[in-house]
Amino acid sequence: MGAMQKNDAFNTAAIPRRILSPIFSAYAKGDEYKQHVDAAMMGPYPGMRTDLSITIFLNDPSAYNGGELVLESPFGENVFKLPPGSAILYPTHFVHRVNKVTKGRRIAAVTWVESMVSDPYKREILNDLGSAMTQLISQKGDMKVIRDLEKGRLNLLRMWATT
């Protein structure tokens, strides 16, 4: 959890307000999690809104066959089976599943984020501006353009964020 909270890419994409404690899951041979959408509210009453889901892979992909996380997005299916410590952050409203494990054991942690910006389209705009700024910085781009991008991103964040 601490590593996520210190990760600039995660903070730029998620703009987290609250993060639920993770749930650890182990899938043995024959286990799967069929297509579903995560709940809109989770946690102790009254709960929190779940805007983003996170899957953190905890063991080596060679330790098991199958067990891929499959996300259905507007661009088609995306399949993930990543090294330990790698995480996938995705909109909670995406239909997703975990393919059947055919050998070994898949271990992962899952958690959910309530973002300070509830609208996924607004979060995407903020993330795109942040990414463009980061690319310009790495390319030693024009500082005025970088400042203008950051000014626009921060002003939109002020307009759209709730704390």
C-alpha cells in the first residue's frame, strides 16, 4: 500500500481519496473467477464508492498456467499475467475475469480506490495532460508549454476534485 501511495504514475492516474485494504487471493488448479463487474460500493457501512480496481500480481507467472486477468475494454480484451509486484489499475466498471488455472497456484492481491475525481472521463483527461507533460520534460521541451500544461491540469483538478 505504501509503495502505491508513493508511486507518481498511480497518483496521477487514480487521484486517490481512499484505498481499501487489500484482499489476498490464491487460485489453485481448476479455480477461476468468471466475468463480472466489481461492486459500486465496498467496505464497512456506509462503504466507499469504488472507481478503480487494482490487481497486484504476487508470484512468478511461471509458477502457474492459466490464471490470466482479462479486462474487457472499449478496445477489446486485454490479457495480463505479470511479474511479482506488478499491478494493473483499471476502471471498476470494466467487465473482467480470471482465467482458469490449469497448473500451479496463482497468488494476487486486489483492492479498490475511491478517486477524488469520480468521473472516469475527467480522470482520463487529467492523466493525459500529466503524461504529455512528463513526455515533454523527458524530451527537455519548452518550459512555458510544460508550465501551461501543468497549470491547466491543476486548474481542472481544482474544478473536478472532491475531498
